[in-house]
Amino acid sequence: MDVTLWPAVVLLALLFLGLEYSGIDLWVQDHFFNSATQEWVVDGNAPGPRFWFYNGPKGLIILLGVSILVLALLPTKWRLKLPGRSLSRRTLWVAFLCIGLVPAAIGQLKAVTNIFCPSEIRRYGGDVPYVKVVECYPENDRPERRGRCFPAGHASGGFALFALMGFAATRRGQLIGFGLALTMGWTMGLYQMLKGSHYLSHTVITMLLAWIGFMLLRRAFGLHRRPG
């Protein structure tokens, strides 16, 4: 899987440009917004969906990260007595750092890109103009506040679970970890899209950034030299 680093970087660039210079974000988002009622498919304040698709997954990912950290800090002789004792300390550190650093890095990007969420733009009842990442705000229509919507922060936690692939000794195990990360990431990302918090491109770019981050951490810890 480690040979996918540079192809992922190229794919990131191609998809970023393709999504930026097409109208697919607005086309997709239009299907999630009722212009007559000015409502999104999902109410972001509804407690049920918010628990199952926002707070719940976030809590589980944090709990998983803490558990991996505890395992990484355990003395070797204790860890060898546990199930999964073949896991190296480096593998555990890569998983922990991926789960922690990927969302943190995405959060830093959100702070500098100055892109607003769908629900904030005028097309969907907001008060700011729609501007793409590669564009500047009109001189006579600059928002007084900064946008913090690109890339997708919430989905980054789910995609950070690519780190679980490092625990697998077989191709089948790696595919299970890959599928779990995609399922979590896209479930969390789609929830945000359905309530007007992100565009499709935000989630796609976050997915690729999470994968690249995982690959870079494996290289930093020397795990990319191992077969598989």
C-alpha cells in the first residue's frame, strides 16, 4: 500500500483542479437544499442525527486514539501478553499520530483557506458570496469574518482510520481497515453535506489528505520498507 503515496498526491492535484473548475459542488448541494422552505435535508440541530453521525463517531474515534496511545506506552513485556501482541510500538505510534494529526492538520488548513460552508452562502440563504478556493472575494463584497469550511474537519476523523490498515498482516485485513475508514469518513462527511456544512469537494480532498498523511507517517517511522 505504501507505493500509493505519489499516485495519491497526483490524484489529489487532479481532483482538486477538476472539482474547483467544475460546478459539481453546487450541483450536488442543490439536491440537499429545499429552496422553497429554505431547509436542508438534515436538520443540524436534530439531536438524533447529531448523536449518531457527529458526537457519537467523534467520541469513538477519540476513545480509539486514547486506547492506541495506552498500548504504545505499555512496557513491552506487558504488551506481549495482550491479544495483538505482534504489533510493534512503531505501528502503534503511527496509528495514534495519524488519528491525532490528520484532523489537527485539516483544522489548520480550515483556518487559512477562508472558504465558507454551503449554509453560509447566499445561494442557500446565507449572507456571503460563493467563492471557490482558487478565487478571491470581490473587492466590493468581502465578508467581514473569515470562513472555516475547507477541507472537511469532521470527516477527517473517520478517514484518519486509514491508520488501522497498519495493524493488518494480510491484504484482506488491510482491505477491511481501508473499507472501515472509507465508511466512517463518508458517513460523517455525507452527514455534514446533508445539513449544509460542506461540499462534495471538501470531503474528497480530506479523504486524499488523510491517506497521504498516513503514508507520510509510515515513511517517517520506516514502516514503508516492510512488505505489504
